[in-house]
Amino acid sequence: MLRNTRSGYGGVAIVFHWTMALLILGMLALGLYMHDLPLDQPSTFALFQLHKSIGFVVLALAVFRLLWRFVNPSPRLPDGMHPLERAGAHLGHIGLYALLFALPLTGWFMVSASPWGIPTVLFNTLPVPHLPVPAALGSQEQAESFFKLLHEYGAYLLMALIAVHAAAAFKHHLVARDDTLKRMVSTRPAKAGS
Ligand code: HEM
Ligand code: HEM
């Protein structure tokens, strides 16, 4: 079953979720690793290009994932959840979706603003143009630092949200013992028509 129903996720949403979860965790780790590397090494340059390339894959997947979400029903949260918990789950998902766009976009603006003007060539094949950077942000250095700060703190916020999100999923599975985690792993809970 490819589409979501009101009782569970379909195959497309599940593949999107876990593919993007892996890519995001890898990108967070790679970003942190890049932080202290010497900038004059060719291997550092290659890792930055890889980070940028995968970041654009995440951005493209985020667009298709959100479109898919809009044309599919969203599975209902389990009965008996406290209204605050429901609100937390919805806000958490909105925050995760927002950061799936914000991280690649702030990265793209950061490299576009950089006075170094280093081109972005996806997987050494597809050149990506730089974005126009608003003049109100000041000099190129100032604009680059601004987007770098947004990118860095956005990444920390994303790490915190993922930690809470994954902890909530395991709490549902181990304490409440409901289908929340199972339905993001298998399409079986997504009964047709329900
Ligand atoms: C899923 C998307 C992305 C994630 C999760 C992510 C995450 C990160 C993290 C955690 C860092 C290290 C921050 C620090 O400690 O300073 C970082 C650095 C960086 N990211 Fe990203 N990033 C993403 C996409 C992108 C994209 C699309 C670009 C550019 C087109 C980009 C360009 C950079 C650059 C240039 C740095 C190094 C900044 C510096 O220290 O000079 N990132 N990223
Ligand atoms: C070990 C890591 C993770 C676990 C165990 C996990 C588990 C889950 C589960 C069980 C759901 C379904 C919630 C429901 O039915 O209401 C879900 C939804 C979601 N997860 Fe994760 N997740 C993990 C990592 C991530 C990561 C890294 C991201 C992206 C940054 C992410 C983004 C989302 C989003 C946006 C949704 C909402 C999907 C929708 O309803 O459209 N998750 N996750």
C-alpha cells in the first residue's frame, strides 16, 4: 500500500521518513566533523562539496515529501493522548518539516554570500547558481556570518527536536505500547479505507 490512510502510513511516506532520517543524521555528523578541519586541505574541500551536494538532495526530497503529505490523509494520533501531548506532536512535526527546508536554504545562502565565491557543483556534475543575497544584510562577510549563525543554531535546534521526537516514539512503543512506531516501520497498520 503506497498511500497513507487515517490509521497508518503508506510505503511512500515510510521510505521518505527513513531515507531522510538517515541523510539528516549523516549531515549533522558530517557538519560537526567539518567544523574543525583545516580549510587549506583538498580533502576538506571535497567534504564541503559532499555536504553541500547531499544538502540539495535533502532539499529536493523535502519538497516532494511535503507535496506527498498534502495529497494524502494524515494518520490519526492514538486515542487517549493528552491534548498537550497532541499539540506537542503536531508542533514537533511542523518544526521538523520547517528545518528540513531551513537547513539547506541557510546553507545555500551562506555559500552564496561568501566573499570566497566558491562554486557549488553537485556531486562534481551539476553546477548550482548562487542565490541573490539581500543588500540589507551588509557586506558579504556580514551576510555570510549571519547565515552561518542561522545554519549552526538551526542544526542545534534540529538535533534537540530529533532527540525529543525519537524519545517520544520509543515512549509510545515501550510505555504506552501503541502502534505509533510500528506504523512508521510497516504499512500493516494502514488498513485500507480506514
Ligand atoms: C540537511 C541539510 C543540512 C544539514 C543538516 C547541515 C548541517 C550542518 C552542520 C551541523 C554544520 C556544522 C555547524 C557548525 O558547527 O559550525 C554545517 C556546516 C556547514 N554547512 Fe551545512 N547542513 C545542511 C545543508 C547544507 C547546504 C545545502 C549547504 C550549502 C549549499 C551547507 C553548507 C555548509 C557549510 C559551508 C558549512 C561549514 C560552515 C563553516 O564552519 O564554515 N549545508 N552544516
Ligand atoms: C531514531 C529516529 C526516529 C524515530 C524513532 C522516528 C519515529 C517517527 C514516528 C514513529 C513517526 C510517526 C508519528 C505519528 O504517527 O504521528 C514519525 C514521524 C515523523 N518524523 Fe520521525 N523518527 C526518527 C527520526 C526522524 C528524523 C531524523 C526526522 C527528520 C528530521 C524525522 C521527521 C519526522 C517527521 C517530519 C514526521 C511526521 C511525518 C508526517 O506525519 O508527515 N524523524 N517519526
